[in-house]
Amino acid sequence: VTIMNKIKTAVVGVGIYGRHHINAYLNNPEVELIAVCDSDPERCDSVANELDLPGYASLRALLDKEDVDVISVATSDPYHKEPALQAIAKGKHVLIEKPLATSVADCRDIIDAAERHGVTIGVDFHKRWDPATIRVRMATQEASAGNIIRGYISMDDVIAVPTTWLGWSAQSSPVWFLGSHCFDLVRYISGQEVKSVYAVGQKRLLATRGIDTWDSVQSTLLMEDGS
């Protein structure tokens, strides 16, 4: 079956999660991946050559030269805002790897820009497609399930993640890197919005290694129905 008018996409940031976006687009018959972009020229060229696609070290250059409908922003946590705003200003729809940004102000700037330019933005909360998550949500929606009284989610990473894998970990935190999944899943499973939040955190171990971010954060979310 030939699908006309495929959605034309490009991926900005071709690291670990950028490759997931690339794989998803390559395996979607309604989508055509037309270009990739990464500020690391060597990585960009390697992926572009592997895929036999144009590769750009600059998103501005990609937007000037390529006819694209959707831009995936899969850059590191602290660097989502600028490429998102560049794509939005060109009238492109944007899928942003979680978190949307690493400050409320930056999130609002992205949302405001999308509303001004009449484009759609989405955040890749990919845990919603985890089979275990889907099963829990289905179970809570059954007539016999009753009301949710409370929920508990915990996510942890090995210490190599902030100390070795991520050179930008001091510019993010467990709240953004892991917590965004937890907060989204609470909303997704319960079908409710968060009414208030109380959170505490610790800065001990990572601080001794010169990384100024939280070792862990514990958050209590009060939902609309009081649960």
C-alpha cells in the first residue's frame, strides 16, 4: 500500500534517545525521516552516513534547506528550549524528549511560542507505552477497581549515570531526568491533575564529586480528588 503525503520528520540530537526517535520514524509507514542534526559533527556525520540522509550541525541550516513537518528534539535535558523555539518559529510541529525543559519559565516560553505560531508540541513520555503501565491503567479503569487511595512510584539510576554517562548532569536533576516520568504516570493512570506538591531532596554524594545536583528527591503529590 502506498501512503501519500507522508509526515516529513527530522531528529535533532542523535544520541541515545535520538536514536530511539530515529528508529520509531524509520518503522512508521506514515512517516519519512529526511534529515538528522547534532552539534557534534563526528556523531552527526556517522549517523547521517549510516542512514544515507543529510546531516546538519546546525538546526537553522536544516530548517533553511529541508522541507519538514515535524522536528524531534532529543538533545540533552538542559538544551531543549533553543531548538524547540527555532523549530516553532519556522512553523514546525515539535516532539520534545522529556523533560519539556528544565525550568518552569522555559516550559512556559515554549508553550507560549507554540500557541503564537499555531503549532503542536508534544513531550515523549514514553513510559505510557510500557506494557506494565498500560496494564495498571486498564486495571484502575475497571468498574470493580474502586477509587485510588494512594500510589507509589520509585525510579533509580546507578551512580555512573550522573558521574560518567551524562556530562550535563549538574544542569539537570532526578526531578527532570526521572521524576518527569513518575509525575506523568501518576496523572496518566489516575486521569487527574496534580493539585499541590511537597518535595524534599538531598545533596550529599554527588556534591562531593563536584556535581551540584540532587542525589535523590522525594515528592508527595496531592491529586484533584484528595488522593
